[in-house]
Amino acid sequence: MTHRPEQAANSALLRAVGDALDGPVPREWQAAVTAVPRHHFLPHRVWLPDAQGTYEPCDLSTDHDRWFEAAYADVPVVTQVNDGQPPPDPTDVWPSSSASAPSMVVRMLRDLDVRPGMNVLEIGTGTGWNAALLAHRLGAGHVASVEVDPDVARKAWASLNAAGLDVEVVCGDGADGWPLRQPYDRILSTCSVRRVPWAWIEQTRPGGIILTPWDNPMLCWGLLKLTVEPGRALGRFSPHSAFMLMRGQRQDLRIYRDVFRDEHVPEESETVLSPHDITGDQWEARFALGLHVGDVWTAWDDERLWVATTDTRSWAAVDADGDHPTVRQYGPRRLWDEIEAAHRWWEEHGCPGPERFGLTVTEESQWAWLDRPSQVLPLRR
């Protein structure tokens, strides 16, 4: 039972979530959000944005009001930095676990279309709040959740246990799913993936649903909803979500450390495609380009845009300014040529956003398509 300040904060949160969803929160999820208050699942120390564009600690014991306000704001809250290790200095702080924005949580739960009695596997336990909402909706013994970080898993289990909710919390690699409880009616991932693990499809009933945030090295954006069929799964993207990448799939790459070498001799040319047209707020273009070129990422320095493959064998550098910027390309792939071709394709097809794209996954491969499964894009991996 919530106290009066918590009730008021929870009511305000539900209104904010409804505004973000362009409609009231479904009754079943209103009941769940009210029954399992979000602040009960946050650690006593969270990390909030600061004026320098990084994160600073906020402790319940020393800054209760700010901590409580963050707990009931419709924003993500960072709950762990640097994989739980002390930051080497205040400027080298990066999020490694978080509580998702409540509107995104409710959006995903609504889209998952769960009903009492279904069995659900969650990938990425985090604070445990998402699993708590599912357990309140589905009943005891119907939710399992896998968390890769032992400390995060332990704290989530403690919070769920304190709330009296029966959730099986497993510490392990979410890419492997949790075969001991299969088959599942639904699998929900709270971390993004660049490839959908086949284990998730194997562990889902035919007709079941897998919902996961999507990532490619060009852009972390999009929510993928797959329906499982014998031997495959397929479904569409929607233009929502930007989640941390599954730990087993993430990479730490830097241009001058890992890619560029003084002895590289690039080919030079010019382009009419501005590098600004594929970066910044051009999210729809970047999403489509990422599906086309696959394992390609970008980085800016003061003078140019760099494009490189994740295997670091190929790169392109494009001057930032000018009507015909200079392009330098090196390696077995001509990356800027690929990007120009993909961008032309995107414009010729009406500049589609994520909602027009879909993905088909089999045990051997996965491929993207536009509008219908037969209109296949080359998905390089």
C-alpha cells in the first residue's frame, strides 16, 4: 500500500505516461504500476545527468527529494555505471544499467499483449520493476528473468522478494534465454540486439511473440516485434526505444586507436552527399542505412565524418563542409560508395521510417525487408 506522497507521485506518473502514449494507460497496467511503486526497485544510489553532459551520483540518504523526483519522472534513471566498477575519473562515466522510462516500459508491455496465465521470459532484469509489473499481471510462477550482471541480479531478486512477487531471476547470458522454463508465450528483451539470438526463437511457442529493442552500429533505435513460426520468426519495426546494447554484442571502437593507420593509402574522390545528411537528427535515414550496410559505424572529429567497419578493415573519411566534399576510402569495402547507394535507394523509396521495415530470422541468417517480406534488403553482417 502506498503512502499519500507516493500515491500523488504515482498518479502524476501515470498521467505523464498516458500523455506520452497519446491515451490513457490500460487499466491492467495502471493497476500494476500502482501496486508495485517504481521507487521500491531503485537502488539508494542512482546516477543523474549533470551540467557537463555526463552523470553524477544522487543518493537517497543525502538528496532524498531529487532522488524521489527522479524515481517518478517519465525518464530513464541510470542505476549502474562502468559495469559496476568505480569510475577512474568524474569525466569517464558511462551508463551500464538503468531503469527505463516508464512510458517506454508500459508501451512495450502493452505491445507484448500478455494475458494472465501466459509464461514470459524477460531478458535483462535490471532493477526488477519490469518483471514485477509482469508478475502482477500474470500471476505467480509465470515470469522468468535473465540478468548478466551478478550484482544487478542479486539486487533485483531482493526487491522482487521484498514485494512478495514470484519471479525466477537467473544470472546468465540473456542470449541463451532460459531453456529450463520453455516454451514461452512471450519473450521481452530490455536490452537492444544487433542479431536476434536463435535460442529465443527456439524457446518460444509457435504463434508466440518476441519483442526487443534494435541496434545497429550506425544507430541504436527501433523496436522489433517478431511472431514465431516453425523454422523462423518475422515481424516489423516501430520507431521507438533506444536501449543499452546486450553486453555480449557490444564493442568499444575508436577511430585513431583501432582503425586509422599512418601507412594507409586511401583512394580520393568527391561526393555530393553531405555527411550531415546521414548523422545528427536524420534518424530515419540512419536507420535505413544501418540495415543496408550492416556492420558500419560513424564518428566525427573536428574536420570530417569517419565511417568504419566493426572489423576495422575498411574506413572512409568525408570532409565536413563544401559543396563537393572530399572523400577518402581505404580497405576492401568502399564504404562511402555503399552509403551513397543506400541513401539514393532510401530517397527513391519515399524516405521510409522504421515502421515500413521488417526482419525475418532463421537459424542460419536474418534479413531485412521493406513493406513486405518478399522485398528484401541486403543485410550485411
